[in-house]
Amino acid sequence: MIKRWYMRFSDMVVMVTGAGRGIGKAIAERFASEGAVAAVCDMSLKTAEETAAAITAAGGKAEAFEMNVQSSDQIQTVIDRLIEKHGKIDVLVNNAGITIPGPVVDFQESDWDLMIDINLKGVLRCSQRVARTMINRKSGSIITIASESGKTGKPLFSLYAATKFAVIGFTQGLAMELAPYGIRVNAVCPGIVRTKMWESLDKDLARLQGTKEGEALELRKKNIPLGRLEEPEDVAGVAAFLASEDARYMTGQSVNVTGGREVH
């Protein structure tokens, strides 16, 4: 975690879901590096504690919470603990999500239910409950990590795209509802991010497409105009911008961070 000379988020409380690793970890680290208390939420308490410990060791402030976005009770418990200790939640980053690739004709209904429950309903559960606390303060920012697949559907990712299209629509509607309270709602749409999730996806795609491991990722890399894979920190920087005063006139937006793969 890089320490920065400016502290845009000093004394702010930022709740990040799926923050144990990958994009969520980078986001929690970025906010903490700029003065925020990072509430590191993950379904694995061990992973959340590891991320929080790394932030603390680097001089930041972080608290670890076990939280599954499929559980309304766990979500509310975390929110209650943060409000009790800090009196507020300034920023919510909805990052937790999963991907199950495959042909639509082969999906089981349980696959649909699981992805919708985590990728869409998880965002709904967290946003609804945190928004209630923000409305009382007439202040706050909600940021959801969507995907380039929420702008353009792609083969073998149809169900994933459906959840991310829905998240973008929800972002737009919620932004209009919360604007009168001074609360901004935006989304970030990453492309191909170098994470353990994509390493697993690459293996799945090799199996589905009959290719060698690594080929799917390499092919997508060739289609990135900027010529490199995306890093979690690339997403974290845009999330931090959207939460900052520099973006105070932005709401209802879904910002592409794809190296040029997606341009609308």
C-alpha cells in the first residue's frame, strides 16, 4: 500500500464488500492510504483480517468483518457495529461478486439463482441498508463495481452480463432517488483485471473452448488497446475518484475502466 501526501478521506468510514482480495482489497487499501477507516468486509473472516492487518502495518486504519452479501442479518450487523463505533458510513463500495461462465443452454437454475443472489441482490441488500443511514445525514457515496459485461454482453458470460446490466440500471435509478439527499451513486465497469478470479476463469474457458490454459487470457489481452491487463489498483483509483470531492457533480454514471475495450 502506497502512502500518499494528500488525505482526501481523512476521518471517513468506507465499507467495502468482498475486500479480502483482488479488486476489493486494492480499493480498501487505496481509501485507507488516503486517511479513511477501511471496513474490510469479506465472507472469509481470515481473509478480511489479513487485508486489515496489511493496511494497519502500512500505517492505515482498517477493521475486519465477516460478511456474506447473501445474508441480510450479517450485513445489518456490520452496519450497526460501524454506526455504533463511528456514527456514520461515508462511502459504500459494493464489490463482492462471482462469475460462472458457460453456455446458457447448460446452466442449471441453481447457477442463475446463485449469481443473481450475490451479484445483484447483494448490491440491493447493502445499498438499501447503508442508504438509510446516509439519508439521515444527507450525505454519502455509493459505488458499485459492475463490469464491461454490463455494457456489452459476451459469449459464455450471458448470465454474468445480465446481473451487471441490472446493477447499472439499479445504479441509475437509485442515483435519482437519493440525489435530493445529497447522496451520489455511481458504478465502475472494469475490463480484464489480473486477479485470482480471472486465473480461475481462464481455466474454465480453456475447458469450455477446448484451448490451453492461458490462451483465453492472452487473446483478450491482445484486444486491449492500451496493451496490458488491468490491475486491481486501476479500478481502485477510479473508485476513489468517484468518492472524492473531485466527482461531486457526478451521479448515476457507470465509468468504463477497460483499457479501451469498452467505449460506451
